[in-house]
Amino acid sequence: MTRRVVTTRRADEDIDLAVEYYLLAGEHAVAEAIVDALAAALKLLVGHPSIGSARWEALIGIPDLRTLPLRHHPYVLIYTDDPDAARIHRFLHTSRDIPAELAATAASRISPPARIGALKYPPVTEIESTTDILDDLRRDRL
């Protein structure tokens, strides 16, 4: 099953901050590797949206909440497998207090749509746009 993958503004901010941190620290290769790992994770979600762990779903109380760690990097994608799309809500470093971050995010937005096509908060960025943003970040590094 192929599913759309969208990111929220908050997830986009998280991604920008993570990449910017490594770029400012002079770790250009690490920043590029994170961008590549993120692109691979997004492609994986397109074909397999329910692949992430549901570990936090019961603890936080957010239906269909999933997490997908980035390969070889200490970051995790926090997303919901909604009927119309895999919606990425956060991109967090694993050293963060993930339950607290998720609780704060849940209080501000995460809720399943009442029905397909009736999203209270429509998707902000499609995977193609996210890939373009990541490509721009990679080009800026050069």
C-alpha cells in the first residue's frame, strides 16, 4: 500500500534545527548523513506506513501514534498513521524526554481526523516538498 507522507510545521522546524546544529558545528558530513537517513525513512513510510513502533501509543494515549528511528543516527520520527496519510509530527533526538515532548505535542495538535478528508489541520508539506527542502539544505552545505 502506498501512502502519502506529510510533515507538520513543528516537524519541519525540528528537522531544520537538527541539520542546522550539525552545520553550525562544522559537521557537514553528519548533517548530510542525517538528511540522507531522513529521506530513506520517508521513502520507507510511503510504502509501509504502519512499520513504526506503537510503543508510545498506549502510554501517551494518542491513537495510531508510531515512532520510527533513523538508521545509524540518534533521531526518531514521531508520526500518526492517519487514514489519508502518514503524518509526521516531530523529529526528536533520542536523548530528549520523548514522553514529555509527545504530551506537549498532543496537547497542541495530535488528534485523529473525524473522517477521511475532514482534517482539522490539513497537511502542511508533502514528501516531495520535504525532499526539496532537504536537497536545498544539502546544496547550502556545499
